[in-house]
Amino acid sequence: MLIKKINSKYSIILGSNSPRRREILKKLGFNFNVRVSTYDENINFKKYSAAQAVKIIAEKKSHDIEQKISSNDLIITADTTVLVNDKILNKPQNKKEAKEMIYELSNNTHKVLTGVCIRSSKKKICFSSTTKVDFFEINNSEIDYYLNNFTFKDKAGSYAIQEWLGIFKVRKIEGCFFNVVGMPASKLCNKLNLFL
């Protein structure tokens, strides 16, 4: 089985501080340690497509951590962003910015893109995954309730699909649910087979 083979062959390093990514890897059954990259995620998105940008950021995070690894380490890094009406929505800096983002998502379809980089001492694979998410209309009082009662600052697009706003307002999704959470789990496992 993949999980058992990867756990016995490698010492997995998750290069992310995201509790959602940690939870996904735990639920898959991987043993791992967390080592957070110090790479500055600011990249000129105008130069690249959103799918290219998240892959590049994931790769740069991986490269940052690679400087401190041993030969049996396997690094997994990721970056997630939201694209709505050709506009990138990263993590909001404040409540005002979060409110503006949620207005843009309201009664609209957006894309969630996650770039992932898997790196061993001998191989590197980077890929991206895209999921379409369609929201019902979100009115002003619902936005205020959400922003006053839930954490939004550490989330691309200001929301988490598995929390109140996502549970209450998602009309439909096309693609991998876990990609929206922060890690395209089945695609990750598929790519990990190439490291055996």
C-alpha cells in the first residue's frame, strides 16, 4: 500500500504551517514533521497564470526547505489561491479586504488553485490542481456574522469550504473538495507513487 511504503521509505516533511494541510496528511495516514518555509510568497502574478504562480510558489518553498534536509527526506509544500473574474484573491490583510473578497464570491463561481511540490534528494515533481466553487448569494448581514465569528485571515479568498460560510453558502463544486481545503489529496497520492 502506498501510505505504508512512503512512510517506511521516507521521512516526510510538510513545508506548511496550515492546520488544514496537516489534517489532510494525518487523515491519509502519513507520518510527517512540519518545517515551515521562510520563502516570501509575494510573486508578480501578472507575469504568470494563476496555475503557474501557485506551482512556482510551492517549488520555491520546497527549495527553501531543501537546504536543510537529509537524503531520505521527502518534502511536500503547497500554495493555494482563489481566482474570481480573473482576479487573484490571496489571504486578506484585514476585515475590510475580507468583506470585499466575499462580496466578489457571492452569487458567483470562482476557481481554487493549489500548487504542490514534492521533492526528494533524487526527484522533484510540481503540479497544480483546480476546483470550481459556486456560491449562493451572501448578504451583508451574513458576511458580517461570518467575519465577526470566524477566522478568515489565514485563508485564500477569506473562507474555508469546511467551515460556516462554505457549509452554508456553497451551491456546488466541480473537482477535488480537498483541493479547496488546501491539498488535492488524491492527486498528491497519485504523484507520490512516482517516488517509490
